[in-house]
Amino acid sequence: MAKPPSKQNPKKSVGRYVDAEARGRVTRRRPVGSDHSPHWYGWLLIDLMIFGMLVITLNYLQVLPGSTSSWYLALGLVSMFAGFYLATRYK
């Protein structure tokens, strides 16, 4: 009779009850500072929203030069949309 083959690796590498480290399924930790936005980012998005609201309000109050203009409305809306876009990326 032949001898049964000896096991080469005493630890299991495949199967149901295998450590995550043994399978190589461990996710590396990210550095702590990498998942936060810079300090100026929040101020920029707030400033863009306030600037847009101020331009639109002053346009309808006819305070800006050139009376009421659709370009002032477009400038205010674009700056407000840019602020909202930055707000969705804020971490």
C-alpha cells in the first residue's frame, strides 16, 4: 500500500473558514487626512452661493450697472450651481 500524501501547508488557504489575511482579502487603511476636504473648500462653496444670491437680488433691485440684465442672472445662477456642485463633493 502507498502512503497517503503528506500535507505541505498546515494552514488552510482555500475554503470556508480561512482568515482574510491568508486569502489576501484585507483592505489597506487609508491615511486619516486623505478623506477630508481642504479648509478653504467649505468657505469657497459658501462664498459662491452667497455671491450668486447677491448678484441675482441686486439685479432685480436694479442696483447693478446696466439696469436689469439676463447676463447678471446667468452669472448668479452659474455661481450658485457651482457652489451646489462643490457641496456635493464636500467631505
